[in-house]
Amino acid sequence: MLDYIDKKILKLLQQNAKLTIKELAEALNLTTSPIFERIKRLEKDGIIEGYVALLNAEKVEKGQVVFCNVSMPIYTKENIDSFEKIVQSMPQVMECYHLAGLVDYQLKVFVKDIKEYDGFLKQLAEIQIVKVHSSSVVLHDVKYSTVINVD
């Protein structure tokens, strides 16, 4: 169970993962020892899974985002496992969700431009067990966040 201090630590770290133990302690009016212990517990319990640097996709030439909906005509455990393993190895796929409904998977794909996305679609076409259902090209971000509300 997360208490108020745990939640405050998580909020602060999600806003800036580079905060030091000392800075967190000052923000919470506590000493460094309990903050350090809480962070270690949150990491051990898998609540904090890791720390990352968030990149500007446009500045690293991956600014075109496309949502790609994929169907699996022959829906078997073997095909599911096979497709999910393949997707794990595709660097263009930033997120992949297994869905219930008309499409089986939704992929969030980051590429340089539509020409690169065309190459990605050709790569998907080589996977015999799936077919591309549709693609939605993102015009611009309205909201982008990596912060999970822990209130």
C-alpha cells in the first residue's frame, strides 16, 4: 500500500528522475535516510521499474508517429506468441497493445517520415500470420505524458 509520502516521491520522480535523495528529502521535509529506504523499497517492489531519458523524437529524426492496427486472421496461441516476439525486435515500434475487438493489436510506430513508414509496412507484410488493418498518421501531439497519476 502506498502512503502519502510514497505517492509524493513517485510524483516528484516522474517529473524529474534526476532529483537527488537530498532534494527529495528537502521537498518532503524529511531526512535523507527514510527517503532512500522508501525509494529502495519502491524499486524492490517493482513500483519503480527504471529511470530513463525522454528524447525529443523530432530532434532524433523519428518525429512521424503512426498508429498501426494489425489483425491476426488465424488467432492461435502459437501465432500470438510468434507475433509478439517479432514485435519486440522491431525498433520502430514504441508501444504494442493486444486488444479485444475488431483489431488484435495496435502498434505505436515512430519513424522519420512516411517513406520510412512504407518500409515498415513492407516489413510487416512479410509476417505471414498478420495483416495490417489500418494506419492512422499523427498530425501533431495534443497531449503527451509519461506521468501516471498516483493519487
